Amino acid sequence: SAVISQKPSRDICQRGTSLTIQCQVDSQVTMMFWYRQQPGQSLTLIATANQGSEATYESGFVIDKFPISRPNLTFSTLTVSNMSPEDSSIYLCSVEDLAGGLTDTQYFGPGTRLTVL
Amino acid sequence: GQQLNQSPQSMFIQEGEDVSMNCTSSSIFNTWLWYKQDPGEGPVLLIALYKAGELTSNGRLTAQFGITRKDSFLNISASIPSDVGIYFCAGPSGNTPLVFGKGTRLSVIA
């Protein structure tokens, strides 16, 4: 499976600021996704990062708060904008490579642990 | 997306014991995935199931895709301390690529 890295691995930020999280994959993949995992909770999909077009957001998540870029098949960024303490979570990037023949199967990066003061 | 119900929420077991956990849904799933998450890490895919009735093993782990397509179980045999972590089931639901259960937190007592 693809090797996925995220930067930063963790950060502590002040409320009202923004943080951009990077996700890099070591091979071209078809699909990239961003998830949020609030403390002690399960994973919730934020959006599907589409290459060359706007991301597809899940209910409850909006582009103004979580702008996403995907300039190519190996890289994506998620920005958490105008942060508040409620945004303190682990943010995870995942990939699905349809060319590998396994549909619906996602592999995750190590996550970015964000704390907002 | 559909909710996945995982049970138990947490387990405390002795090293060497076998473990069983399951995941149920009120609607049909076409794929069941089982992940393990260690503290401070991203989830790691353990087993993927794509066909009703499918039984798949990965070392000491065995998972089955229920015949009704509304459930799946994961068994761990002869548990060891490194099995500690949170186990999640997941599957595609409607237009949502993956929905996750709330997880089963496993603790192993040496």
C-alpha cells in the first residue's frame, strides 16, 4: 500500500488563526480524503479532495472553514480556518487507489494532532 | 451515512485469551473494513472483506462478512500486549465513501 506522510505531526495554535496541513503520498492515487477525529471519538469524513476541482464536502463541513487543495495525484492540503478550541482534533488524510483493484479500501496517514488554545 | 454499531465498547482481557468483537448495521454493506488505531497514530487496515460470507485471516486475526451483509465480526486469538488499541469497523454507506463505528477499546493485562 501507499506510504502516506502528513505535516505537521502536531501543532498548538491560538484561536482565530489558521493552520494548513499537508498530505503527501509516495505514489499516484485516485482518491484522497480528509477526516477529523475529535478527542476520544471515531473518525468523521470532512471531504473528498478532488484533483483539479473543488472538494466534495460532507454534511456539516463547509469550504470556508476547511478549504482543501489537491493540485496533483500525490498531494493535498487541508486548512483549518479561524480556529476555535472546538477544532482541537486529530486530522487524518487517507487515500484510495482504484487502480489497485480494491474499491472502497482506504489507507490512512499518521494524522496531525491539533490543539487550539 | 448509516451508523455502524460496534460492541463491546471496551474490553479488558488477560494475555493469551481470545477476543471477539462485532459490528452491525441496519442496512446492507457491500464492504467491511477493520482497522486498528494505536495512540497517536493513524488507523491501520487489518482486514478487508468484500463478499457476503467471506472469512479472511491475517495472522492471529480472523474476520467474517456476515451472510445478511449487515454485520461483521473480528476475532483475535491468543492476545498479546501489542494488541492493545482501538479497533474500528468501517464501510461505504450511500454517498459516503466510509463510515466508521465508534470503536472497541482493547486492553490486555499481562
